[in-house]
Amino acid sequence: MSETDPYEIVRQKLTLGPYSADKHEKTYELMKLFWNKEDIEILAHFPDVGQSISVKELVKITGKPKSHIKEILLKAAKKKTIAKFGAKYGLVPLFPHLLEAYFWAKQDTEENLRNAAKAFRYILKHPVAFQTKEVLKQRAKDWENLNFTTILSYEAKDRLIEINESVEVGSQVLPYEILENVINKNEKFVVVTCPCRLVGELSGDPCSKAPAEMGCIFMGIAAQLFLELGWGRPLTKEETIQYLKKTEEAGLIHNIPGGDDEILGFCNCCTCHCGILIPTKEVRVKNVNPSNFAPIHDQERCILCETCVKKCQMEAVSKHDEKIIVNNDLCLGCGVCATNCPENAIKMKKVRNRIRSIDGVEKEQQIYGNLVDGLWR
């Protein structure tokens, strides 16, 4: 497409931090599903992601009637293909914001939802079709503080090796390091359909590990917002704990967004559909920071049932010469291997002390928060 084509103009604006709408036929396919010719001609006058514009400003720029512009924008905002900030509107990145809100809202036609799912599924499955491995790796490195972080599984809390006070990485297990601590800080919970696995189901390529309904957990004020939108199913704390145990039995990995001072939600991810884990596993792009823990295997207790090998989605656990071997370069420290070991032959040990921080990315973090607010309200 030419640089003056409105779709190309908008595509170039759909970038925030590590997330961009890369130049590819599938990107244009998605954009044409979301916005027709009249829509895109208005959106081409929008500022970049992170900024907003009013109907009054658009009337002045385009010369089109206020009622016409407002009708287009309200329709797009209802479908969650743009964000609404009070009386203003703004563009959002295709990933992850539009992917999530569009399918959670389900305000488009069934045909468009399925066609969009097919395009998104292709993009998620083929990360190197859009960027080289080198570019993907550099992008993940540049935006490390905004990447997701794996959090230790709920059941693994009982399989921690006692931390010695002299351990260099620190003796204290911090609140954000273990899922149990995060759960205990909250009283309101909601489970929301996993958009990545929903894309798989709508496109005819479902996940074999878990259904889309085994999705993301949101807590506190985020849970209240999802309930008001009608996008999720409420859970009690006890139901949330039982739900998490089921996700861990399925081998799903708990990941939390990077850079938040307060954890309001987390994903339960698979490496076959997750937009952050597919490149992490297949291309070895570190879109996910490992937890502060690593598995320690007790060969004497082990009966070589290979449950840990089968459950490890990162393929970090393998069997060699009648021994179980853990590749720490591939391991995310999720604790799923320890959780599912029938002989308690795997313990989790604190091996690093990575602190959650938004240092250096405060501006992008604030924009992310604003976008979520603009899309979800």
C-alpha cells in the first residue's frame, strides 16, 4: 500500500512500546474488517496511540458533519476497535489491547469475529512472518520492564525449599512472587475468557490443553469493572483457588503484566496459542521474564514417570540416561512441574531477586493504563 493510503497511515500510528502493527497483508486484512472506507478516512486524522482527539477537532480537519463523524466513532468505540476517553477518542495497538477488548465485547458480526480470529491466529502462530528473530529479540530486550513475568503457581507454595538467610538473592519471598500472596490480598475475583484461545476456537484451531473459558483472572477494582461490563464470571476466593488448581493441572502458566505496582490480574497461558509465549518458546524471544524461582530435582525420589516432562510447556524438562534434566535457560520458573509431580521429587528454590519495576518506562506504562480505561469503559 502507498504511504498516502489511509490504512497505511493508520497502521503506522498503531505502535506503543514493544507492540506494533507490522506491515503485512494480515494486518491490513484486520484493519479492513474493523474499519470500512468511511471509517478509515476519519481515523487517518487521529494522532498516534497514546493521544486523543475530539469530534470538534475532526470536524474542523475533515469538513465532515459532526453527526456523521460521531456516528462512526461511537460505532467503532462500541466494537472496541478504538478507545473513548470521555468526549475524546484514540487509537489503540492491535496487540494486546484491541485483540482482547474486541473479542471480549463481541459487538461485531459473527462473520467478522470469525474472520478477525483467523487473521489474528495466523499472526500469533507466525511471529517471524512479520519481523526477523533479531528484531523480535531486540524489541523484547528494549522493553524488558513492560514484558510479562511468570508468577509461581498456587500449589507450588508447599514445595518451596527453605530459603537461607545468607542466600545472596535475598531471604524474603516478596508478595508478587507467589500467586497465593496475590490472591490473599483481594476479595473480589472474576474469570474472563482467554482471548488467545478464543481466537483459536473461532478460527477452527482450538487449544488441546484448555478451553478458552479457562481464561484470565482479574481482581479488585478490575474485577468490578469486568462485572459491570458483563465480560466475566464472578468467583469467590475459594472458587478462584480451585479454579487455579485446575489450570495448573492442565499445565497452564500464570503470567502477570510487567511494570504494575499493583497486580490486578494475570493470564493462564499455553505455548500453543498465547501471543507472548509462542515467540518465547518457538523463537526464544524473552517476552516473558522468568519468576524468581527454579526447580530443583531429587533424583532419589523420582520414579521417572515423566509427568514433569509432559507438563512443561517450555520443553525445559527432559529425560536423559534415566535422569530428569532441567534446562534453566528455557525454564520460566512457573512451578507446574513441581505442582504436578506425584512423588514430590521437585522443589522450587529462589535463585534470583528480580524486582518489579517501571523504571524507564513510566510514560508508556501510563499510556497503557489510559488505553485500558478507554477501552473497557
